[in-house]
Amino acid sequence: MLDINVVEFFEAKNNDTEVHTVNEPLLQKVRLLKEQGEVQKNSICNMIDTAIANKRLKEALSNAMSITI
């Protein structure tokens, strides 16, 4: 794991990083995730990883099907 606080990563005032747009609903979810126990955090992260893997697989299959021989 990275040694960085996720909320600090998204909040410009905490790490002096310029932020042009902030997705408030996403930021609120990250704040709530921070409050969860370790088991809940791991479960949520696993669901996110699964969703990302599924999206990448769909894109790869779509690209493979569009290649003509």
C-alpha cells in the first residue's frame, strides 16, 4: 500500500496541490471509506478492483473482435 492518506491526496489544501475540478460525491465516498474497518475497506477495494478488471477485459475483447484478419 501507498504511504499516503487518500483524503489528503484529493484535498488540495492539505498537500498544496492545485486541483482544477473536484468530484464531491467521490470525495465524500473516499472520506466515508476512510472511516470503515479494515475488513470493509478490503471488501470495497476488491469490488472496485473487480469492476476495473471487468471493464479492461471487455475493452480488450472488444478490441480483439474489431481486428480483421
